[in-house]
Amino acid sequence: MTVTARREYPDATTAEQVARAIGADNPPYVRVERNGSTLVLRWSGPTAASVRATSEDLFAGLRAAELTLRSARRH
């Protein structure tokens, strides 16, 4: 089972920063590609449960990266 998700950001710099922030923690079955201001994320697993677990981890990491960038820009 494979999942593809796209996430739009205001600009390419933000997309690159988020990609770098989550890239270090990603296992080899998670791919993150940047196309301009869009991140394309692909991940797979042998079962729906494993894909769901990866999804939860990945989206939590994305959210943390986005909140951190937002906070850093305010200060």
C-alpha cells in the first residue's frame, strides 16, 4: 500500500525548510520531494495499519516543523 500527499506552502523557501526539518527523521520508505512551493510526500507499508502509523508520525512531524517555522519568523 502506498500513499501520496501534497502540501502547499507560501513559497519555495518555506517548503525547503519543512522538507529539511522532517527529512532527518524519515525512514527509507518515506520520500519527500519539493517542487517549487509544494512538498510531495510518498510512503508505503505492507499493511494498512503500518501505513496509518507512518501517516500519523509524518503528519505530526510536518505540524511540528510548520509551527516551529511560524514561531521563529515571529521573533
